[in-house]
Amino acid sequence: MFFSICLYVALVVFGIGICFRLASWFRYRIWNEAQAISTWDRISAAITGILSVLFSAKILILIKVFFLDVLFQRKVLKENVVRWIMHMCIYGGFTLLLLMHALERFVSVPLFADYSATVNPFLFLRNAFGALVILGLVIAIGRRLLVRGMRQTTNPMDIYVVALVGIIMISGIFLEATKIVSYSSFQEMVDEWAVLDDEELDHLQAYWAEEFGVVFPEPVAAMDPDALEMGREAHEVACASCHSKPAWAFLSYGVSKAISPVAVTLTDTHTQVWLWYIHFLACFAGLAYLPFSKFFHMLSSPVSLLANAVMDENTSATANVLTRRAMELDACTHCATCSLHCSVGVVFRQIPNATILPSEKLISLKALASGKQLDEKELRRIQQGTYICTGCYRCTTVCPVGINLQDLWLSMREDLGREGYPENAAWARRVLEDQLGGKLRDADASITPTAADLQKDMTVSLQAETFSSCFECQTCTNVCPVVSNYENPRQTLGLLPHQIMHSLGLGLEDDALGNQMIWDCLTCYMCQEHCPQGVQVTDVLYELKNRAYARLADE
């Protein structure tokens, strides 16, 4: 009864939480254009969009993304092999345990006519799947402790999730171990399934003590091989159909050997019962907690990957774009990959503002989107973290769940501006004007005035001299198709686009000219279109190519 009550309570809480989280995808209104679109309009647009995809050729894209990105985790593998192993161990092992063990009545029993949790291969597989989860947890804890960027972004929820999964796995292993050594479990099995006389029972006890590791209150006297053979025969008749040797449960069997000296005490104190309560309560707590924790990304991340695969920013309905943005706030796994690759992440070492890091900025954006009231100090922190972003797209490029982070940052800036928190430079200028009384003189954006002479010589393109505004955010390099074509672009191309711009800014023209990059440039203008400083990168590379030709002609 208690088990059923806990199960139904967990399911109710889980259902309410799922409904609340799904409703938030259509309720969040942080972006300007969202104010004019009602929740029901967004729900209607989502249903229409889903149906149009399901009954079109885009369904093939969904199938491809489902297998490659959702199940196989291709994006994670491309970004980091160790993280992929960790994720596949936890995600794969836990999912298989859920299907084969927790839902055995609905999955394993219908699929396998001779299924029993205590026979092979199911006994071995349950421990193998558990070992995968534990291996994944060990890797996860190691990464959180050893990788500086992840250590900086670890929050209490990350700890709770690891602890809860750890309790579920450890309690399950110890529960099975106590069953292996428990004489009461043996007696319950005999009473229910076997019809034996006293002599046959003695032989069976001796056999199970020898081969199955059961520890009895009274030590079983050593028997001759003939008696053990009789015990084996009794086992074959009464027990073999539903009990394989526990050594196949390699995790639990190892623990059972370790606890065998105190096995009788553990059995007499009903430790097995207490472990059972701990195990199923932890499982139900995880089920109820899932919609309110980072566990929810197990549902939202696949949806985000599928949605981004078939949606186009320019052609998709505005209502669906808004819903996708809200959905992406829940899709974040807080893996900190974006923060590890952030161009300005190093600034966090000098300015202890967590919103500088993309993974933490996303948490702040979610607070804004939910309508949470934030004080002036917190809004200023968000303002600083948002506008220090260079728009280099590195976070978006490496995100393993395909979140368009750049789009979210731009939307966040719009909302901050509407709330009276403009870009840092404009805010600082306004404050200084108030303090000094009067207008401040606009200054050129150039950060490398030493290159003035080189600028005068840039004559082929009227905009080629803009290289002096470069601050090495690496946006041009990140979007360059030539760079992305090589495993080690620096070795093949020499200086990369952002490094060439910086070299010119320092007046090192010869260093800039002697690179394969200026000859391999496709003049696709991707770098130029994405530069947040307005540097005409393609024009500069074109100018350098012409200057190189001119030098060759002079020789």
C-alpha cells in the first residue's frame, strides 16, 4: 500500500510538473515581438507546425536527427569524446535499466517469455547497465572537479542530480547484495516454490551456501561431493528455472562477498527491507523531481534538437520561433561546454560576474523570461554579462543540444534595453554625461592607432583600413568555411583571419602577407557579415592579396 501511494503521488507531481514546464514554453514573454502574440496563438501555431512537418518530406530530417543526434549524441561526440562516453553511459545505462528492470512488467515480461530478474542474461545485464551508470557518474564528478570551467559553473542542482542518481544506483546494488547472502530470502523461496524433506533441504542449503553465497545463522557443515551433488539435483528441480548463479551479478556479488561476515546481522536487522525503501523512495523522488530539475533536459533537449533541425528563422512562423526560444531555456543541460569555449570567458577570472559565462547567462535569461522580479544589482550584473558578449557564435557552434544561444543573447539585449538597461558603452556615456554635465565627444573605435601608416596604403578597397577595430573575438575565424575545412587549420593556413587582422593592427604587414589564408579566401563575406566591430575582413584579405601580387611584380 505504501509503495502504491508513493508511486501515485510521484506520478501526480511528475504530471503537474510536466504540464507546468510545457506551459512555460508558450507563456514566457521576454522578447518584444512576443507581447503581441497570445498563448493560444502560440499553441495553435505549434500544432500547425508539427502537423505540417509530420506530413512532409521534413519527417525524414526528423528521423535522421533522432537517431544521430538524440540517440547517438553525434554533437557531443564531435565536441568531446570523454563527455560523449560519460553521457552515453549515464543516459544509455539508466534508460536500459528503466526499461528492463523498473518497467519489467510492461517491457521485459511481454518481450521475453522466460524472463526472470534472477536468471541470465537479465541478471548480468542489470549489473552491466548499472556499471555503465556508475562509470558515467565517476567521469561526471571527475570533470566537475578537474575541469576549471566546469568547476566554476557547478551549482547545487548539479550536485543534487549526481547525488540522487548515486543513491539510486548504490542502494540498488547493496539491496541485491543483501538478497544474495540473506538466509531469509532463501527460506522464502523454498517455502513458496519447493517441496522438500529435511534431508533434501539440508543438501540444498549446503549447495546454496557453497555456490550461491548464502550465509546461514548456523554454519553449514561441510558435506561430501555426493551430498553436494544431491543438493545440485534438488536445485535443478526446484530453483534452476528462476535462479542463475549470483556471480553473474558481478557488482552485487562482489559486495555480497564483502558483507558476508556480517550477513546474518544484516538479515536479522531487516537491512534488506530498509534498502528497498531507500531504493524505491529515491527512484520516486527522482521521478517527481524530474520536471523541476536539470533532469528535465532528458525530455526538452531531444525536442530542441528536433525543432531546430526543421525550423528556419526566416520562414517559420514568428509564434513558433518564440516558442522555440522558450523551449531552449529548458533544453540546456548545464554542461558548461559553451562557457569552456567562450571568447570572453577568461574575463570571469578578473570580473567575478557569473553572467559573463554563457551557461550562467542562460539561467539569468530564464529568470527574466519567467517574470521573476530582479533587483537593481542583479539586473546590472545581467547587463554587464550580456553586453560583454562579442557575438562570436562559438557558444552556439559547440552547444551539444543545438541551442541558438546567439539568438537568445540578442533577444536578451532587446529586453534589457526596453527595461532601461542599454549597452554598457551607452549606459556609461549617459552616466558620465550626467556627472560631467554636457555631451561627450565621440571617439574612433580604433584600438591600434600605431597602424595609421599602413591604413593609408590600403587603396584597393575603400573599407580595407577597418582592421584597426579588431579586438580578436575570433568571430571571423569561427564562421570561415575555409578554416572549418581543416582539422588543424593553423598548420595548413598559417595565421587565421582574426590573427591577420590583429597583425595588421600592430603594423606587422610582412607577417600578414606570408600566410596561405589570404590565397585560400573564398570571398564569401561570411566573416565580414558577422564581425561585431564592422571590420571588413574580406576586403582586408583581398587588399593583402593584391599587395602580395604587387610585391611579386616588383621583384
